[in-house]
Amino acid sequence: MIAKSDLLQVRKDIEGFVGSKVRVKANKGRKRIVVKEGVLENTYPSIFVIRVQNEFEDTFRSVSYSYTDLLTHTVELSLCKEQ
């Protein structure tokens, strides 16, 4: 069981990195793992949003994940080093 305090702590930790470039590694099931880089756009009470660039176009899209995904290790979030 995930405690509400754990969710609040994860959200608080992530809020400090809004606007930073991040790498997301998501387990999509059936041994499919997706790795994307983007900018942490915003945090909301239940989710956080990352803006990623489409692979074959010069357009962007928003992808959202829940804080529960982080706590259950379905999604891993890491900061990218600035170049």
C-alpha cells in the first residue's frame, strides 16, 4: 500500500525540477521499455507532464505519468546533464 505522504513527498521532490530536461524510462509491459527525453513541463496533484519531441517530426507532445508510477518503479525519472 502506498501512503499518501509518500505521494506528497515525490510530488514535492519533482516540483523543484519543473523546466529541467529529464529522461523517462517507462515499462510498458511485455518486456517493452520506452526511453524518452523531454522537459518537465508541470506538476499536478496526481500526475506530472513531460513535453517530448516526436521522433520524425519537429512537433512536440505532452506525456503524463502518475506519481504512483514512480513509487512502483513502472517509470524511472532522471535529470539529464546540461550540455
